[in-house]
Amino acid sequence: MKKISIFLFALAGTCATAFAQVDRSKYPEPGPAPQINIGDPVTFTLDNGLKVFVVENHKLPRVTYSLMIDRDPILEGDKAGLTSLAGDMLMGGTTTRSKEELDEAIDRIGARINATSTSASASSLKKYNGQLLELFADVLFNPAFPQPELDKLKKQLISSLAAAKDDPNSIVGVVRNAAMYGKDHPYGETETEKTVQNLAVADFKNYYNTYFKPNVAYLAIVGDITVTEAKQLISTYFTDWQKGEVPKHEWFVPQSPQGNRIVLVNRPASAQSVINVGYPLALKPNNPDVIAVNVVSRVLGGGSSGRLFLNLREDKGYTYGAYGGITPDELVARLNASASVRNSVTDSATGEFIHELNRIGKKTITQEELDLAKAALAGSFGRSLEDPSTIARFAINTELQQLPKDYYKNYLKNMDSLTLTQVNDMAAKYVRGDNLQITIVGKTDDFADRMSAFGKVQFYTTTGDPEVIINGGEDQ
């Protein structure tokens, strides 16, 4: 008994010493970046120009096909809504199967087939590979574009647009885009009931015949399949796809306003204001700065540890959440930050957005913030690899965006190697608190007279059309 007591006393002393050596106020030191095991794609090109990427992964008996059409953004004009419905129209039935027959055939083998205006995907168990490809090819190459399906889809979209008119978050997106890009830009136009009503079957056939060509297409195959099997299947189902010239479109790149521009939309029934702060910028997806910019975005507004959240929610109590960051884009990137706040604190919250943008742009990111951001981004990146569509997107992006062949394999290592100085330099390069477009939807009687302190104020309609400038403060 005495020996047991001595042992327990010694054990307690050892544990107390161990716990005393752990400083719970400090985050643990980050470990090394995990090894990313992404199979190298085997690439081949059909005579019609279709580029194919095969990534073998035999852990599960499934195969996923991901097709992407690489076209320039298009202006839909009085047919806005065309690209929103194009994918559903592709899935609306073929020349050999009605929509009901197509859906039943897909369900029978437990498969998934989806389409948008610029992409399509198909997935099933390996044992149904042949049947899946036959169905996928039928969808891709024999669309019927039936009138009854278009009538149904138009009705659904118009119903959604009617609901969006009462959604301040939808309104702020419409107005922000119209004010920032202009309605004569693909990123600035929006669909309306009138433009959707204008859509006819002939419009979808014309879109399909114009842009759906193999020489601007990329097909990634991921899963339990060999390169030999893939070549045989693709040769069977995709070689008859006829190539053709696809129109190119060039668009102007919008510039930031000279001084802050305050865009107000009056919604008298709103108890809250939706605030959106941002500006366009140049940052293509293949820019070497992107990885560091992703870290900056995470520190600024990427979750509950982001500065915007900690300030506007945790400190000020203005909102349930505030988020933001920079999204790279081939044509025009954008910094975007947003929150919903009480009408009475709209001006105060706007000031805090500007404050946080200014602050992070002055190279104030700390080592602790950097470590937290890296850990969060590494976790989300690792989880994304569980989805075959992510691997497919990586394979296509590497080719399309002319990335280094090992870009994604080394993504975490390259992010982990970023120093505090490098990340702060990127914050100073891309983030600023002036020349902003600040779009606000709310009961403007509660705050409009105080917004001129931040810049020139202009009212817009809920559909994104300007009204009148009421006054202008000094450009900031």
C-alpha cells in the first residue's frame, strides 16, 4: 500500500510538472505541411481537339467524368437568363430519350449526370462505366431542347426572380454588379422577367451550336479506370464530336472609382442593412501572388477568426457575421466584403469595414494570424481532395491556366513556406481602404444623411439603375 501511495504521488507530481510546462494561452506550433498525394494526369488529345486528362485512383470502384467548355464571357442582353437555363435544357431530354426516360436510366444505375452552360459531369460505379458513357454522350451530343421543358424552366426562373426582389442579399448583388461593371458587361447584367420571357428554343440551339465544340473543351476522368480503358471509351463516344470555330469576346476591365462611391438602395421594409464593400482589381488565377493573397483573405474575412468577424460581431455586436476576401479571375478579380447590420449602425459598420481594410493594408498581420490562416486553409484544401471533381478541376486548371505541373502537389508546401513579411507585402499590394464601391440595401431614411462622410452618395433602384446624386463628401 505504501508503494502504491508513493507511485501515485510521483505520478501526480509528474503530471503537474507536465501541465505546468504547457502554456494554454498560446497556440501550438504548426507542424510541417502534409504530403499531398495527387496522381499525375495522363493526357491525350483527340483529332477533334478534345483534351483528355486521366487520373487513376483505384481506392473506390467509381469513375467521374468532368467536362469543361472554355469560352469567353458573353453578354446575353435581352436574352439574359440563357446561360442560367442552358444546363437544365441539356438535361431536359435527348433525341432518343424523353426527360423522364433519361432520369430513369440514370437512376437505374445509381449514376449522377449534371450540366451547366459551360460544364457537364457524370459519375457512377465502375461496373456501369459503359452505360454511363452512353447516357453522358446522349446528353452531350443529342439534346432535344424540348419546348415544354423550356416553358417549365422559364416559369421556375421567373418565380425565383420574383422571390429575389424581396431578398436584400440578392438585391445588393444585382446593384453592386451593375454599378461596378455596368449593364453592358457580362459581369454586370442581370436576368429579369422580361429577358427570361424572351427566351426561345432557337436561342439554346444557337448557343449550343456556337460554343459547344471539342476544340475548346477539356475532359478530366478520375477514378477506378486505366488509361487504356479511358482511351477506348473516349474514342468510342467522343470522336464524332465535330470541331468548329468559336467566337472570341473581349471586354473592358472596370476600374475602381476615384474616391469612395456610396451606392444606396432604399428598402423601407428592411430592419437591417446589407453592406457590400469592394473594388475590381487585376489578379489572374495563375498569378504567383494567389497563394499569399488567399492567406491574406483568410486573415481579413475568412471565418470566425477573420478580422471583420472579430470586429463587427465579437467586438461591436453589429452583426451575426462579417466576411470578405479577394477572388482571382481571368478577366477581372474583385475584393468583396459584406455583412448585415441594424439600420441604426449602418454608418458605424461602414466605417469599421474601411478601418479593417486600411489596417490590413498597412502590413499589420501577426504571426499568430498567419499560423491560424495557414492551418485553416490547409484543412479545407485537404478535405477538398476527397471529392473527385476537385482532382478533375485541378487537372484542367493546370492546363488551362498554364500552372506549373506540380502546382497543386506543392500547394501546401508553398503556402507553408510563406513568411510574415511576404504575406504582409501582399496585403499592402492588394488591399486598401479607399477608392471603394460601398453598396448598401436598407431603410435609407435611417442612415443616408450620414453616409456622405465616406464619399459620394448615389441612389440606385433595386434593378441596378442609378437615380440621383444627393451630395458628395470629399473623395476618400
